[in-house]
Amino acid sequence: MRCSGELYIIFIYLLYHVLIASRAKYPLATINKLIDVFGDHLGIGSDIGCSLRKTVAASSIRHKTDDHHLILAVNAFHGHTHNRKCQLQHHPLYLHGFGLEDLETCEHVFAASNAAAPLIRHASHFHYVQFLELHFDQWYIDKYLELSRFILNNYKQALTVISDYTKELEAYCTTFPGQGLDFESWIAEELTYLEAVAVEPVQDATAVEYVEALEKLNKYQ
């Protein structure tokens, strides 16, 4: 799927245990194959894309991923459970090329497959596999039939987002003409600040303690 910035988005679900010990070879082999097939500007989303990025950087394919401009991101939904510094570097909201994509395709697939759960909960292994295969065969047919509508709706949504937020930004600039809106520099400044702060600043800790003391005073008065 081609998105803005000529970034190819590939949805991969990597279970947590594949990064343990020798099993890290599986996502690395997958990434290596995807680069061979799709080439440059590949975007890969994983629940633990931040950890996967470190694994790739320490692997034998690190130079290959750099040469082909690989981007590893954390899926949008899961990314909000990561700390702020991680989000600024790996969340698709702050990365170029992902557009409206949330990288949660697997979650959508799993949610759809829940419809088969009542049928297979107490079924034998044969019928378990049979019903799942029937489900996904029909799911594939339905999605294929709706593919054009899906692409069209995404295109319309992107145009609406651009139009609406452009108007809001223009209105904000008119209201506050002296303020610059360099969002990318804000992200960089926030990341720099978080990387420089190993512990909570004394003034922040003091302010929090002061507010907590006021709340206790108000409670017991």
C-alpha cells in the first residue's frame, strides 16, 4: 500500500517472544525479505517497534536497512502505552509517510474473527480449523469487494482532514500572529528535553509537593 512520502506500509504482527534469544532471527529474516521485495522506504509497524529497532541496529542487516531507509514504528493504539520519549520517535503520529494509517490491521482482523469464537469454543481441532478457514475465506472476499470503496473513503477522509485543519491553523495564526507554528521543531525540542532530564527537576518536584500540601490542607480544614 503506497502512502504519502512514497512510504510502503507493511503490517506485521510480531509476537513478543520472537525477540527473545535466538528467536530474534525470525523478525530479522522477515524484514530482510520485505526489503528484497519492496525495496526502499519501507515502513513496518510492530507492537514493540522501539525494541525491534534496537534489535535491527545490532544485527547483520543494519547496513541494509539504513541503505533502504527502513522505518520501524510502534502501532498507534499500542504506542500510547509507551513512554512519551518513545512515542516522539516511533509513533506514526509523529513520523512522515504514514498518513491516516494506524498500523493496527491485525487488531481489526482479530476483532473480526471474534465472530467465529462461539462456533469453535468447544469444537474439535478439525472443526476449529475448518470454521476459521471458512471465516477468513469469506472475510477475504468481502474485503476484496470493498477495496475500491475503502481506498476512496480513505482518500476523502485525508482531503477532509487537510481542509479542516488547514482552516483551523489559519484561524489560529490570525488570532496569534506572533507565534510560530513549527511543529517539527517542537517535537525535536520536547525529545531533547526528555533525553536531558534523567530525574524530575527540583523545581517541578517542589511545585508538585506544594500543590499536594495545599490539597491536604483544604481536605482537613
